[in-house]
Amino acid sequence: MHDMKMRELKVGDRVLVPCRIKEIHATEDYCNIMLESAAGRRPDGKKETISAINSAVTLKYNAEDAGKDGEQWRTLMMIDIADAFVLR
């Protein structure tokens, strides 16, 4: 298993999944969103859809966060991805 830069992944690694919000489903009690991956998967390049994730577990990319998570945020800035969320 490897990330989009072909770095090996293992259980317990923290990863960023660059995504754009495709849909927002908000109520008075919660807000769920549907995301589409910014990068295509291997081998066919099709983008992944992640649905019904609560917006409270996401982190919108902004310049103030750029220095907090090190290389991952700088990489996102270089490839011009607006939104991302962290999986633990």
C-alpha cells in the first residue's frame, strides 16, 4: 500500500486525503458532507467519493494551519488543494 507519492503506508499512519466538498446536508443538529478526492485512484484515475461524513471531523485548509502539520500542509498548498481532512 502506497500514498499518491508512492510512500509506503502502514496501520497507524496519519494521512491527509485532499478533497473538495461536493454536497452539504445540514440540519439543526448536524451537518454531513459528501467529498470527492482531488486525486484519481490507481490504475484508472477515477476519483473517489466519500459520503455522509460529519463536517465536524473535517479541517478546512487555510494559511494559518500551513505551519502546524508540517510537510503535509505545505504539499497541499503546492498542489493547490482547497480542502482536506485528516484520518487517524
